[in-house]
Amino acid sequence: MQPAYDVEMRLNVKVPMRDGIDLSADLYLPGGNGKFPTVLMRTPYDNNSEGTIEKGRRLANQGYACVIQDCRGRWDSDGDYYPFREGEDGYDTQEWIGRQEWSTGKIGMSGGSYVGLVQWQSAPHRSEFLTCIAPRVICCDYFSGLVYPGGAFQLNVLMTWGMRTNGRTAQSIEYHNWTEAFRALPLIEMDERAGRSLPFWKDWVQHAAYDEYWAAINDEERWGEIAAPALNMGGWYDLYAQHTFINFNGLRQHGRTPEAQQSKLIVGPWPHRLSDSPRTGDIDFGADSMFDLEALELRWFDHWLKGIDNGVTDEPPIKLFIMGANQWRDEHEWPLARTVWQKWHLHSRGNANSLLGDGALSPDPAPDEPPDHFVYDPEHPVQTVGGNNCCSPHIVPWGPYDQRPVEMRGDVLCYTSAPLDADLEVTGPIKAVLYAATDGPDTDWTAKLVDVSPTGYAMNLCDGIIRARYRESLTDPTLLEPDSVYPYEIDLGVTGNVFRKGHRIRLEVSSSNFPRFDRNPNTGHAFGTDAEMRTAHQTVYHSREHPSHILLPVIPQQESQA
């Protein structure tokens, strides 16, 4: 039993950066004159909020110095705020901490979302004092992981989060008519149409392909520079679900030290807030879905920062909550080594439009079948209903919801399997391959994996998008030849779900998911610069020559229960 310490608070301590700017930090120190390991949190969300104060005091009570710092240009810190540029400030702060009289020289970092981003961005700078990190719900490639997944602009999160964090303190977003705000065009002026001027918004829109702007902050290119092991935490319905696994694999496989390659991962049936409630969206996953992440993080810090042999690194590196079965399970690698990759093919007689159509999904390859057609009108896009969204669920909900209202639309193609004869576990990354054509120079293709219960309830699991001009490259977009058939690989992210006996597997295909993603205007014009839109006539093929399918990572049932 570790002793409980009194807490000494030192507020608004100025930490100098290399360019002369001072950043403000609140210090929570264990009482007494000893030296202590440090937990560092760097945040744009106010280091004096109730939650950060509570965590700082709790860690100090448990024998850690806790430093909670406002990021540059936010709250009490000097300088100008510009997102995703946190590496040098993080390193300078670590070097300052390591040389304080109360510091043992060992630093761990904690926090989620942007407070996880600052961990990844500082780690490659190689401070000798950074010993471990514990990032939650964040990516390391901010082009593909946040701003332009599949080449499409992730409108909802960028608009709501960007407007909330613009300026020195928190900005209210409650007064906006978001229905109108999301539809404002041209996109590059959307911030001003909504009443704010966001310099970084202009930069994001103007850098619509992967270029030097994005490469400079892509920490996936820097795994080999990181010596600190990471405790990664994520949720199946989080915005960064897939990238939590990418981060885990990146450091396990390429970390600079054996310690870094001992990184761990936990993923539950949670949205961005993680283990906040057993209920996500419509679904209550039960009390067992909750996990004490603070206790897990403390074990991580106790091992790496205090040298306590508590077995945390001896346990399997991955812990997953498998939905449908609603059970936790330990694993050793990702994707799972025992995965059987199954192609489930699209079928119809040419009328897969809506859930009332004749679209089917099966492991059998398609014979020569007529293609399916629909019209995508960007003035009337398919609405986002739940999913892997962030960060304002009262504006755009997140998590699993009944997709039948979406599936009643004629511009949504639904391909549904027969009822399953036995349970089928699908755990891993999901990819759809479409052979499709459009009558214009550019368009979008979307795909969504859905678990359909015997009652008809259609629960979304994961989804994705591909902007046609980025079908071959995110760095060198190329427009289409109208009415030509192209193959499109759509990354749907990840899931861990048992489709129960009697349930059906459904794949939705369309061309919009709004306002999660911006609407493709189908014109082929330079991105975000004008308000012109046109309707697109879409064709999806499924035949011997054009075998459209979804690739499912099936986990053999007996082994999955072993």
C-alpha cells in the first residue's frame, strides 16, 4: 500500500520555451521535500478546469508530481495558438521538468484527443526524461486520420472543434444554426459565414492533398525516434478507432527501444469520451463494458515511473471488448493472427436501392448481374446518423443508431445477407472494394457495415469514404473519365462484433455522409473554392468482370471462445 501524500499547489508557474515565450503550468506536488516522478498533461482546454484539478490532486496524493500546462496561445499561456504544432513546446517542457528539484527525472504523459496529440508530437524529440506516455483517442497522421480521411474533408469535427478552440479561451458554439452553417459555400469561407475567422481553417482547405504541410506533422513517420512505451486507449465508435491500432502497431514494430516495443492497447464499445457510460448511442453494452482506465493508467505509471513490478507488461498487450458477445478478450497482435479473410460479394437484379430493394450479400461470387444505379444530389445529401464522430454529440450524434431511416432512401444501396445459421465474429480492419462509374469528373463513394437484428434494427458498426480523385494517390489527385468504370477501395475502419445467429450482415453504399464529411459537388473544380454543384448519376457494378465486395476479418468461432 503506497502512502497518501498531502498536496502542494503552485499555480501559473511560467515555463520558458526556446523562443522566449512563457507557457503557464499548474503544479500539484506531493507534500514533503522528496523527489517524485512526474505526470505531464498539456492542454488547449484550460488547465484549471474541474477535471484537470481533480486529476492533478489525485496523482499528487499518490506520489506523483503533476504538471498541467496550457498550450501555447491558450488560456494563461503566452504566444499564438495554431493546432498540431506542439512538438518543441512539449520537449522544452519535459527538459524543464527534468531539471526541477522535485523531479526524479522520469516523466509520463497523460490525456486524450488533443491532450494525446501533444504526447505523440513531443516523443520523437527525444527528451532524456520522457519515460512513458498514455495517449487516448488520437491519430498520428492528421491528414488521413482527422482532416481528410479517404480524401474527403471531415466537416463536422473540424467545424465544431475548430470554432470551439479558436481564440485564447473556450468559444461557445451553442448559438449557431448548425444545419445552415454546415451547408455554407464556398467551403473556404465557411468559418466566416458562421461568424468566426479561423486561420488554420483556410490552411486546411488550401492543402487538400497530402503535401509538405501535412508531412511535417505526420508522427507515423517518426516511430523509430520514440523511446517511450505507449498505453493506447480507444473505442470502436471513436473518431480515431482505426488509428489507435495504427499507433499501437507502429510503436510495437518500429519503436526505438525495447521499452517502446512493449506498448499496450485497450479498446471498448465507446465513443470519444471512452468509458463514460455503458450506453453508446442507442445501445447499452452492459456494466461489464465499463473499465477503470484511470486505474489501468496508474498501473502503467507505477511500473515505468516508479519501477513497481505489478505485472502490467507481463499481460497480453491487447484488450478488446467484442460487441454482440459483449465480452472482454485479451489478444496478442493486430490484425489477429487467426483471422480468416472472407470476401462477401454484392448481388442484385439491378434494384438494390433502399432496404426494400433486391440487394444481397453473400460469400458467393457474383455472376453477370445488372448494375445498380442512383442519383447523388449534393443539395440533398444522405444524413449522418451516428457513427465514429466527434466532438459534439448534441449537434451530430455519435455511436450506434438504427440506420433504417437512412436505408429508406433511394440513393442508398443496401446489400443484405441471408439470416446467419450460426454466430459470426468479425474483428479487424474492414475494407470494401467497389467497381463503379459516375457521369462527371469527380464524386464520392461511401460504405457502411451494419448488423441487422431479427427485428430489423440496423446497427451501424463502421463506415468510410473515398473521394474519387484520390482513388490512386492522396498526394497526386486525378480526375475521372466520365462513365468509365474504376475500382475503389474504401477503408471502413475497424470493428469487433459478433453477428449473432439469425442476424444479417448489411453493406450500405452511397455517395454522401453529411455533415460528417463535406459534400462532393461532383464538378472536379479546385477544392473548396466555389459554390457550384451538380447532380451525379452513379452506377455500381457486381459481376465476374467487376466483383464488388466487402472484405471481412472473420474469427473462427471455436478459437475465439477459447
